[in-house]
Amino acid sequence: MNKSLRKAVIAGNWKMNKTRPEAKELIEAIKPLAVGADCEVVVCVPFTNLETAVEATKGTNIHVGAQNCHFEKSGAFTGEISADMLTELGVEYVVLGHSERRQYFGETDETVNKRLKAALEAGLKPIVCIGELLWERECGITEEVLGKQCKLDFFGISAEDMKKTVIAYEPVWAIGTGKTATADQAEEACAYIRSVIAKMFDKATADAVTVQYGGSMNAKNAAELLSKPDVDGGLIGGASLKAPDFGVIIAAAKE
Ligand code: 13P
């Protein structure tokens, strides 16, 4: 990554894993590994672990994120959590538009855009996930897919808000499959995303925005992925549940 322009963000997406005692134990194990990190370290935990995580990370350099939020402030939305409810808990980040939410829970670019606006208004730092399906890559339309997602998901937000937003490039075919994009494929896609942001906003915004890679990033491949100039960190699933592995990835972002 280009460290003169951006700080890496290494975020763990725990997905639907860990009870509260397990969450506390994992954070305690991550804490010493994050000391002195030359990147922003974030743990995005299930809703039920947010309070535990906020408490356990007080006075440390570990930041806490949720994995979704609703776009309305309150109302008859059974099962949903508002952005204000998250900030009130002390949560700083929120993952939006993860492909698992798009695939299993009817998330669309339109609802991602609404959630993004609500999250920004509440003062949260959003991590917006975009990425192509295997079929789309095979059909040669990766750039069209990424361009369309950027245009729809980031529609109507200001350049200032865009700079506060983290983009996670997560090729759907690489998530939880053990198939990582090569470092060159990750670089190509992250650089393309940055070029779309430059066209939608301006070069200064594109230079400032963090574009992470996500999809089977692990202790072995992180250093190579993170060495690429447009890969500004990672959104890590499975490997973020093992403190030593997550620690190696944090350390790789230093180099
Ligand atoms: P894995 O690292 O388990 O492939 O998950 C990636 C991901 O979906 C992070 O949001």
C-alpha cells in the first residue's frame, strides 16, 4: 500500500462466531499482538458481543465494529439495529453490504446505499463490501460489476464522507473457499475501484480512500497481498478467529 497517502486497516469479520466469554478470550489474546501496530486494527463482532468487545478494548488500539445496521433511526423493523444504537454502545465501525448479506438476506445496492448514509450520519466508519461472483469474473465483467456497485453504493454521498468510508474488495469466489485472489488480481481490482472513485469524486478522494482486500486472507498470504500499492489492508474472516494468525496479518501491515 502507499503508506504516505493511507493507513492500512486490518479488520477481522468474525461473522456469526463466538459467545461472549469466547469473544473476551479472543480479544485478550489479540491485545498484545496489536500493541504498536502500524495499522488500524478493528474487530467486527456479532451484535451480542459488541458491549463485551467495547469494554475489553478500552484503552487499547483495537477498534470495534458491527456487521450491519439498519437505515432507519427507529421504528417497526423487527430484528434490526439502528446506527445510533451502535454509536451509543461505543461502536466505531460497521460492515455493510457483505456478500453473505447480499446472498442470503436480500441486501441490494440500494439498501447498502441507504445503510451507508445512515451509518455516516450517525458518525460510524463504514466498511462497504463489493466484489464479483466467479461467474462474472469468468464472463470478463469484473470491472463492470465493481464500477456499478461503486456507483450505486456510494451514490449521493459527499467526497468528505467517501474519505471516511472503507471499501472492502471481496471477490465472492474467494470468501471462505480457501481460494485467494492472487496479489496481482487483488491489486488490479483495488486500483480499478480507486479509478472509479476518482471519476465519481476526485483524485484527492481516491488517494485518501482505504481499499481493503478480503477473501481467504491468512497468515501466509497477507504480506504479499499487503505489499501491493492499492491494497490498503484486509477484511479477514476465518483467520481473524485465531489470534496468532490475526497477529501475523497485523504485523504484515507494518512492513
Ligand atoms: P474469509 O477470510 O473466511 O474468506 O472471509 C472473508 C470475508 O468474508 C471477510 O468479510
